[in-house]
Amino acid sequence: MNTLASEWLKVRSVRSTYLNLVLSLGSVLLGVAVAWTSAGMYDSAPLHRRAQAALTELEEVVVIVPQLCMGIMGALAFTSEHVTGMLRTSFTIVPRRWPVLMAKSAVVGLLGLLAGAITVFGTYFLCRLVVGDRFSGVYTTPFLERLPTLVTTSLSVPVFALLGLGAGAILRSTAGAVATLVGLAYVIPMICGNLPEPWSERLGSLMIGGLPRQITGADLTHSVYGSQLAPWAAAAVMAVYATVPILAGALLVRRRAA
């Protein structure tokens, strides 16, 4: 518990934590702004254009912001201590070392969970209020039907936070960890989307961005991602993204000099 309390104190005592949280929660305003603008354009469009107008669920778009911000926060939770040399002090106090990383994981994961839930559900409810029954009723689906997707989408944020922490522990470089996050989240999926079938569908199904909807059984055939995984398999892959980098980082911190 002392290690957990220490890591909580470290995370909340640095300015970058608050910056990443503010940017994450600010994505709600971004989603509302897009919804407001889109609703205005819809209302001013002629009837034949309204019938063709489409709008995606904005909470699934703006979640990119907290995903990346929490991933960066996770990376900084380790790399900032490594750069300043404070990590040696932590490892001196906790000689086994791995409990330090586990405590960091708990703190970072909890913050990511809160940021993801507030962002996704806040964006959904506010955009539902603004959009109403426009765009062929994209926001008129009953809340309970949307709930599984909202939950899995919000859970992707702490996964990114843990992924960033694990990458930071493995690479010991903030830039390297952030590049890894961007590559896994955005660059590699675009590459997979341009591969010939069946590899595009197979590899796209493993990308982290497509896992939340696969867990709910949604069909992503016409997206950059695939939908070949069963819900349980998609949940397992998401768990791998969150846990394997942390476990690899814990193994390395025990073997390497601080």
C-alpha cells in the first residue's frame, strides 16, 4: 500500500498529468462542437440532401484523444523518473522493483478508466442531445443497446494507458513509447487496410482500434479494421495489449540497471 500511495503521489504531483487529463476531457467539447456544426448544416440543407446525410457516432471518434493522452501519461509515469534518476531511489526503497511498476499500472490504469468513461459517456449523452433524430436517427438507438459498445470503447482508454506505461518501461524513451502508441493505433491499421485479402481482414481484426466493437459482436467488414474475431477472442486480444507490455517491462526492470 505504501508503494501504491507513493506512485499516486508521484503521478498527481507532475504538471503533465493534469495537462493530459484536461486534453482528454476536452475531447468531449470537441465532439459536441462537431455535433453542433453538423446539426446546423443538416438543418440548413435541402430535403434531398438530408436523406443522404450521414454522421458516425462521435464518441467513437473523439476517443482517439484520451487514448493517446492517457498513453502518453502512462509512458511519462516511467520515463520521466528514469530521465531524472528518481527511479534509482524508488528501486532502492523497493529492491524487488516489479511492485513499483505494478503500483504505477494501478494508478495509471485507474486514471485511464475514469478519463475513458467520462469522455465516452459524456460525449455520447451530449451529442445525443444536440443531434436528436437527425442523420437517419444515428443517436436514436436505445441507450441499453448502445451500452455495451460505450463500455468497451471507454475501456480502450486504460488499455492505452497501460500500453504506454509498458512501452515506456521497455524502451526507457518517451519518444519511443509515443511512437509505438501512434504506430499501433494509427499507422499499422492503415497499412493493414491496404494489404490484399485475406491479410487485410485478418490483421485488421487484431488492431486495437477495432477490438471494442468486435467484443460486442459488431461487423467491421467495411472499415479499416476486420471483424474475424469472436467476442471472447477480441476481449483476450485487448487484454494482451494491456498486460503483455507491463509484464515484459516488469521482467526487464528486474534485470537492467536503473
